[in-house]
Amino acid sequence: MTATGDVERDVRSDVHGLVQGYVHGYSDREARRLGDQADVLAELLHTGTAYPPGSRVLEVGCGVGAQTVHLAANSPGARLVAVDVSEASLAQARARVAAQVPGADVAWHRADLFDLPFPDAAFDHLFVCFVLEHLPDPRKALTALRRVLRPGGTVTVIEGDHGSAFFHPHSAYAQAAIGGLNRLQSEAGGNGLIGRELQPLLTHAGFHDVTVRPRTVYADGTRPGLVESFTRNTIIAMVASVREDALAAGVSTAADWDRGIADLHRTAAADGTFHYTFFKAEAVSPPLSPRS
Ligand SMILES: C[S@@+](CC[C@H](N)C(=O)[O-])C[C@H]1O[C@@H](n2cnc3c(N)ncnc32)[C@H](O)[C@@H]1O
């Protein structure tokens, strides 16, 4: 586990054990990283996602509101509802949205996505970003979410896939550090390679018309702003933050880990390059059958 606090222990104890070990934790540093990540990726990930005025939209696992601000800005007039299991994250989300999108219509609920306090078919659209990767049973999660989506409504799911990280200069130490994060995430019940699985997951959860589009980030010295915000502040920060947990779990020696992180920073130098692919899936809740 990363540097965590009472909030995470709270979450682990009272959400049916479903967030068994949230690998990134709820530290201030992680909240900042989520904000940086959402802002640098906003155009890449949110393009094509805008909901009509009056539509009922549920954001699942909103965290500190890093995506909520973009949803609210891109869909003025939509009736947004945002849920998370972490009360502290919700408080930060509320403050972030109030500061960045004043007047946005967002209702906040502390809730477990497996047991949502909403009637069947309560929403026209669902938005789920960087949540499934932390859940032991993402198919069960999607099936549970389908209940609150009206027939014909849409779900948008966005996930990364750490297997898509490749870079120059190549480094086995750097790859091993990313592999170490994947192992920790797996041991916590999650899956850092989930992006490639979104199509079968949504299909098996009963959604129709599933489309998945890879959205790639490639950063090199010609785009120093992207190198700083994505390679350094999003990806390297994410891997580096699990150092203590990786060492405690015996995933790496301190020397190998530190070499891996140093080599990742090398990819952010003027002659380095970094590639990573996110997967954005969209699908539709099936219409009611004539007999239902
Ligand atoms: C990596 S954060 C992503 C937050 C936000 N979607 C974003 O992209 O910035 C994952 C979030 O999912 C929430 N979460 C995990 N399990 C959950 C559950 N069972 N029900 C509701 N929220 C959950 C966590 O509390 C955390 O805030």
C-alpha cells in the first residue's frame, strides 16, 4: 500500500471488503497526481463525451473530482451525480468542482458501486474512469452498474494498461519497476493491465454495441510540457509512489527499484521518449425484452 491514512482503512473496513487494498491510496500527493493526470489527458480522454442538457449522468468512483470537472465543463445542463466510497475524496471533489466549474449541477453521494442507493434505470449515462482496474471482480461491478442505467442508456469506461508502457532508452530495471506496480496491484485484487480487457468485460456484463478505442500518449523532447505533465507527473509519479510497498512485498531490492525509477526519469530527458495507451470503451444497455 502507498502512504495511506484513516480514510483508506475506513474504506477497506466497510465496503464489503471490495476495496481490499487500493494500491494508490488517498494521500495528498495522490490527489494532486489524479488532478494532473485528468487535466493533461482531458482532451485525449473526454473528446466525444458530452451529455445533453437534462440528461441524468452518474460518475462512478469520482475520487477527488479530477474527471468530474471535465464532465461538468463539457456537459453544461446535464444533471451529474458523482459517487465514491471515500468521504474525504468526495469533500475534495466538491471543493474542486466548486472552484473550477462554479455553478455546476453535481449531487455527491458516498456509496459503494456494488450497492448503489438509486432505483433501477435511474440514469441515462454512466461514466467510469480508472476504477475497474482496482476491483477484484470488474465484470460483477459492470453488471451491478447496468441495473441503474436505463435501457438504451450508455456507459463510458476508461482504463489504462501498464503493459502499453514502452520507452527509450530501454531499461529492464524500468520495466521491472512497472511490473512491480502491476504485481502489487494484482495482489491487492486489481489489474493494471485491464485496458485490453474492456471489450470482453462489457460484453460479458450484458452491454450491447461495445466499441473500444485506444487513446495513445506519446511524449518526447519536442513536447516538454507533455513530458513534464504526463511522463514525469502522471506515470513516473504513479510508479515511484509505491516504492515502500514494493520493497516491503519483496517485489524488488531497493537498489534495483531506485535504478528503475532513475531509468524512467531518463526517458523524460531531452532525447528520451515515452509511450502509453489508454482504452476508452462505450457501450449501450440492452433494451427491455418484450416479455420483461
Ligand atoms: C484511481 S481513483 C480514480 C478517481 C477518478 N475516477 C479519476 O479518474 O480521477 C479510483 C476511485 O475509485 C473509488 N472506488 C474504489 N472502489 C469503489 C467502490 N466499490 N465504490 C465506489 N467507489 C470506489 C476509490 O475510492 C477511488 O476514489
